[in-house]
Amino acid sequence: MQSFKPGEVDAETAHRLGQQFAAEVLKGKYEYVISTHVDKKHIHNHIIFNAASFVDHHKYVSNKRSYHKLCRISNRICLENGLATSMPTGEKGKSYKENMEYHRGTSWKAKLRVAVDKAIWTSINYEEFLQKMQLAGYEVRQGKHLSFRAPEQKNFTYMKSLGSYYTEENVRIRLAKNRSKVKTPKHLSREARLYINISTYVTTGNREGFEHWAKLNNLKEAARTFNYLSENNLLNYEDFRQHVSDVDASVKAADQRIAHITSELSTQKVIQKHCDSYRLCRKVIEDCKSAKNPKEYRSKHLAEYQLHDSLKKELQDLGVTKIPSSEKIQKRIENLESEQAATIREKQKLQKKQKTLDIIQQNFSVLLDAPEINSDLLPAKREPVSVTRDK
């Protein structure tokens, strides 16, 4: 099972990452099935694969070492896509309680990893990183080992306990990579440079500053824009554009799902009607056994006999070879109606997102067309920053 933090991916993205994971692990030698579940707050993949290779017929070796290799591959794919890791790697054992909390995204360590990643992505030096962590509500303790404590958390959590990717050394390496990116701001598009200006307020949590800036620049619905960018962790323009594309694709997928369910629901209602009529005709035919004059009885009920044969043929064409009970058909219809209603609600939520994103994109268009864009809105190009390792 491959789990993702609640709210950080949609079903299509989770399924795509599951396919990437399966392709890398199985290398095209083992058949597999991926089922992406959305019935919990955290979207997750169930991946089942054949233990025997259809290429060389060798059996897949499953042990502790191979399991941790799977976990490392899954975590790496998540990190490459800017997501929180969710698989234990064997670096340090977890209790059952902690592991379950980790998968649900509710453990202190799981939340700290997300906060650290977010702070690193938006910082260019170690001091700025610590400031971002404080703005996120964490108490910082610097001693022999760096540690953080969230509000209401009893004890500090050492960074080294989060795994090798979160050691102080690796945090500094990741920050150094961020510093190298700001050496060539001239390659950033005008849209990306404008987004840097907007996201500065979001990453620091300065909502009042953002709304004042937005008012000066006539941005519509500033509060909703700020909340949306913050809640979805959209801190650079490329992520924002991908998010717009993902939401549009999700709406189309919801439309397709609704159309499929509607068609299936219509078919099931036809089957229900045919089955009810078939049972009545079947009862007439069975009563023939107790009739005093069967020939006269069949002649009298010829219409029921003909309808019986016609209904049987139509049900077979619909894939029904064994007549299901009324309760079973009704239950199936109710499940489809429930799924249809849930999918419609999901589509409506996505459409609300689209409206918010439309407003944000309109704001970009207005700002980018403004003659004062270079002087008033876009941040000045930074001078190259030399990268030095803190001692």
C-alpha cells in the first residue's frame, strides 16, 4: 500500500505515481494491478503484482531488504514530486501507533516533515529556514542536534530522527541548491517573477501585507486568493500552472465518471423492470403445472409465455444469465445513486476551485498587462549569491 498525505494529491496524480513506482520496481517483468482508493481522507494505492515473472519465470524475492528497497523507491518518487514521504525505510523502527499516525498524516513527525520541506523550498539560507519554521509555529532548539517542537507538543523532535534526508547536513545542502537557483533570475518568465512577489506574503503567513498589496494592485478577492495559495502550498509559478491543469483534468474525469455511472444506473433500472416482469411471467408458467387443462391454460396465457421468452432474451443481451433478487438489484441501484451523488459533489468542489483559479489567473493577466509591471510589481533581480558552507 502506497499512501499520501491527506489533501496533497488527487486520485489521478496518486495513480500516476503508483504506475511510476510499479514500472521502476517491476521493470516490465511482472504483471500488476493498481487500485487507487479515495474512500479515506488520505488517498492511497493498493498495488498487487504477480510473484512469478512472465519473462524469465523467476519468482520475486520478498524479504526485509527488498521491502525497504520498495519503500526507498516510493519515498524518492514522492520527494521528486514535492510530496511528503510515507514509507518506512528501516533507518529507524516505528511503533505500530506511530506508523498508523504517520500514514494518516497526524503524527508529530509527519507534520514536521511537511513543515520542514515547505520551509526549505521557500528559503535560501539556514537563518531564513529557521525563521520560516518559527513563523509556522514551531519552537526551535539549537544545540548539539537541531530540534523543533510544535504547539501543544510535549517534547522536542530531533531532526535526525526524521531520517537521513532531514539531517542538518542535508538541510544545508538543500538550501545551498536553492541559493544557486537565484543566481540566474533573468531566466525566469515575467509570470514566475510576479508569482515570487505574491508567494512571498504567502510563505511568511503575512495575510495583512498581502491584502494591502492586493488592494493597491486591484486584485479581486484577495483573501480567497491568499488562503487558496497557502492551503495548497502553491509557492512557485510552475506548481501553480500544473495545479490548474490537474484541476481541469479532474473535472473532466469527474464528468466521465458521472456519465459512466448514469449509463450504468439506467441499465440497472431497465434490468430491475425486466426482472420484475419476468418473475410475474415465470409465476404464470409455473402455475401451469397445477392447471386441470395445461393446453387450454397455455392458450389463455399466451401473452405471458411470449413476454417471458422476450424478457429472457433481453436480459441475456444485458449480460444477465441468472435472475438476481429484487433486494440485490435495489441495493446495486442505491450504491450507484450514492456514488453518482458523491461524484457530483466532488465535481462541484472542483468547479469552485476552478472559479478561484480563474480569478487568480485573471489577476495575473491584469498585472502582466500593466505598464508599471517592471518597476512596481516584479521583484528586482538579485545579485549573484556566493554559496558558502556554514561552519
